[in-house]
Amino acid sequence: MSNADTTRLLVLGVTTIFAPANGYQLRRELLSWDVEHWANVQPGSIYSMLNTLTKQGFVERFDLTLEDARPVAVYRPTDAGLAELRTLVSEGIVAADPYDRSLSYAAFSLMVMVFARDEAVPLLERRQLAIADALAQHRERRDAVLNDRGTPPHVARLMESTIQLLEAELGWLEGFTENVRKGDLVFLGEEPSEDWKPAPDDPAWRMVDEREVYLKAIADLQR
């Protein structure tokens, strides 16, 4: 998986969550997730990916003129885009790459908004199997290195760090999966939790308000 895959997943994901929304709103939302740090997603690549997704038919663009005569381009996913998002999140959850966790982190960030609980649990179980398999392979390679006198000793030590990271993730994932089975978190189709709401000054509230304006303008445009 490449950085472009992570960018594709994140941009399509936030477009789906907040649609219809303009490019600046989507960029601001993603940057509030610190994606430039953990996913290496740069601000310019967000706009570029929006254009790519539009050309590919996964996102549709509407050039609107609002009541105050202000022009704005807004985006929302197509049916093909919604299907693509499910595929990307599914692949991101299952993919176990110990050297690059950005895609899986992005997928976990969007999982509860894309899948119902009974859909998510099998994906988490498949990830457990993938990590267990990766762990077994890395242990086998480490043992081979330890038995090879021609390999510098520090190589096995480096491999051991990856093994311990995989062990830690597998332990966390097993606990997380069990908690999801028991009803932890709120998944697609479930009633929102009263225990958490965005802060009153969260920009997402403004996006919700502006969504209604955009929906009206789109309806007028399509008459």
C-alpha cells in the first residue's frame, strides 16, 4: 500500500461523513486529525485527491452560487464512491504491515462510520489472523538470523523490536475486538451516544449547518 492509498481513503472518508462540503472544509477537517504527521498527507494532496476521485466517478462536484452570490464548489460521494470507501476501509483494517501503519490507522478512524458492528467484528478477527501470521514469519526470520554467523548481531535485535511491536498490537487488538463484541463504541446504524458530543466551538457544527444550505442549492440546481 502507498501513501496515495491512505490519502484516497481519508479524503473519500471525510467527504462521505460531511457531504456535501467544500474543499476547504474537508481540508480543515483532515488537518484537525493531524494527518500531515501520521499519514504524511499534505494539504495540497487533499485537493489533488478530490479532483482525482471526481474524475474517477467516486465523488461528484457541484458548482453552486449561493443566495449571497458567493460561488462555491462542493463535493459528495457517488454510489460507486460509497462502495469504494467500504472496500478501502475493509482492506485497511485487514492489512497488517508492521512497517507502515498509516493505512490501518486511517481505516480504524473511519470504521465505525462505514460498517455496522456485525460487519466490523469479522474484519477485526481477520486482522488478528494477519498479525499472528506476520508475527510467526518475523519470529522465523529472527531465528534464522540468530543461527547465521554471517549476519551482524544487531540485525536480530532490530528484528526483535518489530516482533515485540506485533505482539503488543495483537494483544491490544484481541482486547479491542472483544470490547466491540460486547457493545463498545457506536457503529453505523446505532443510536448516537449521549456520553460524547463535539465541543460547542467545533468547526464540524458549522459544516452541519452549511450542509443544509448546500443541499438546498443542489436541489435548486437540479430542477
